[in-house]
Amino acid sequence: MKNRKKSIHEPLDHYEKELINDLENNEFVEVPVQEQDMKKYRDYAKYTLDKLKKDKRITIRVGIDDLESIQNKAIESGIPYQTLISSILRKFARGKISIGV
């Protein structure tokens, strides 16, 4: 539904009447921590965007048999194979898995 500007000749809806009534009776109260909440959510959004920017695309050569095995395991897990590979690399980088080299 489009947000269109109301004509001054249109009648007020229920919400608008209630708002005017609250304002006239000094019952309208601003949310006291609104600015703090807005800052907090802006910080969350900025952190998320900064985190997304840190992803880096790489190109690697993988044997066809290995790639097919990884793709089959990804299908069994119900996730895209590139997500599976990324997850394995992340776990290795954080020391959660190791390889026997």
C-alpha cells in the first residue's frame, strides 16, 4: 500500500483523532530512551555491514573427486557447498578443527 499524503479535506482516522486527543489532554508521552535505542540499533547495523565487508572472494583449484564429495556432503547437510567450504575454513582458522599434517 502506497503512503500518500492526505488532503486537508479528508476526515481524520481513528488513530489521528486519538493522537490529537492525547496531545490536547497532555497524555502523549515520548519514549524516554528513544535516542539511546536508535543509537544502539544504528551501531548494530554498522557492525553488521562492516562484518559483511570483511568477506573476501578467493579462487582455489580442487580435484573434481574432492569437489563432488564436498558437494554431496553439502546436499546431505542441506546447505550450499560454498557455505560448507567456508564453514570448514572458518572452523579451522579458529582452531575448532585440525588436520593431520
